[in-house]
Amino acid sequence: MIQSMTQTTTLLDRMRHELNITLLGKPDVVESLLACVLARGHVLFDDLPGLGKTTLAKALATAIGGRFQRVQCTPDLLPSDITGFSILNQKTREFEFRPGPVFGDVLLADEINRATPRTQSAMFEAMAERQVTIEGESKPLSQTFLVLATQNPVESVGAYPLPEAQLDRFTMKLRIGYPNRESELELLARSSRSTEEVVATQVLEPGQLRQLQLAVSHIVVELPVREYLVSLAEATRANQSFALGLSPRGLLQWQRAAQARAMLAGRDFMIPEDVQDVAIPVLSVRLSGMAGDVDRVIETVLNSVSVPLP
């Protein structure tokens, strides 16, 4: 049982440590990932292969005390390959359900845009409802189930771009990018000392992540900060660079992610800086029809709205 903000901060610091020793030189990515996990969201990694996404996903699963599952998305992947299927037991002559990878805690969906729209839809039901429907029966997933999906921004042949309604199921889009020189030197040094990967240590006991996620909803959001969020949402809808502005669901996820950011900062209340800190990863996944660099346009939106005074 987590009883105080001090205990919460200690656990979060330990999780930061485990993820930062796994993904070297990317503390901002780790911070955003933790905010997304605490906000009970899902992450889309829009990045090149070989930058550490799989290693990071495994480390996260270990740190939260969860089960890691991975699925390689290809055009021939079927919905049942993700959700599971029933098979006839030859001894009992009864059908037995074989659960798919969505019944883990952390699911890495590699190259999600290579799965067909039908298979993508099966995954998005799991993301939105934390349940899957198999042969007319609803089966619940883990309360802390989360998806870390990847897509390659360079290759488009054989890909099925995710439509806006499905992108809106993700809380954040993150980009890891290449490591800096010092991090690559450390990576090579580690490899020369051992052929084994750095393994994260479990930080949370079963149920503790759910307690932290529930605690996020108790982070205080005063009226001026809520008004600030609504004004920013309205600004995205008025901005001609976007074909579609921020939806109410996206606004709710933005607030939740900002609350999680406040918790990571050791506060029990939200401030405008929390909103700004998560703006780019939250907005870049769901604002379509971009004219120009996405980060730059989002910064323009942030600069167009007055920040409430303390």
C-alpha cells in the first residue's frame, strides 16, 4: 500500500533509475513514458529501428512487475493472433481458450502500421476498453494493460496508416532518436564487458501501479488551469495548420498526462508548466493535416494562449 507522497516519489525515482540505465541518455523520453503509464495511456513510438524501443518496453514491464508480450505486426497477422482463440481439446472433447498477447501487462506491437485495418481494430478495442470480444464473449484484460506500439516513419511500402480515430486512442507519440556520443561510448563499453543486456530490477509489487494510477486522478487541477487547457484546445481547432483540432477525449488525456507529470515532479497539484511539458507528445499523435513541422506548430499554439498567473 502506498500511503504518502514521499513513498510515491521514492518509487517513481527508482523506476526512473531502472529505465534510465536501460535507455541511456534519454531522460526526457523516460519521463514522458512514465507520465503516460501513470496516466493509464498507450504510447506510439514513431522512430527508426534499433534505437532501444524493445529493450525499454521489457525494462518497463520488469519495473512495474508486469508480464511482457511482443507481437510482430505483418499483413498476414490475424486478429486471433492478438486476442487469442479457442481450440478443441482432443482428450476432453471441449474447446479451451488460448489467450493471446493482449492478456499480458505490457504489449509491444512492433510496426503496428503493417497490420491490416481489421487486425488493428482488434488491438484498439483492447486499448480503448481493456477487454476483447471473442466469439461474442467479452474477456477482461489486466487493469494496467498498456500498449507500446512502434512504426517506422521512413518506410511506407506495405503499410496501413492508422486513421485519426485510432491514433486518438494513444495518449502520446514519442521519438527516441539517436543517442549522444557519451551514451554510445557507454553502450559499446557495456557490450565489450558482457554479451548480456542490462536487466532492469522490479520496483513495484502487484497492485502498486494501479494505486499510483488512481492517485493521479487526485492531483488537484484548479479552475484557471482547466480554463488554460480548454483555451489551448480551442486554439488547435482554430489553427489552419490542422485539418482536425483536439477532440474532447484528447483534452481529457492531456489533462491526465499533465496530472501524472505533476506527480512525477512531487506535487499534488497541477500547474501550467505540466500542461506545456506534455503538450508535444500528447498533441502530435492526434492532430492531423499538419502543414510544416509538428513540434513548431504546437509551440505556436502554446505561445498563442496566455498562461494563467499563479
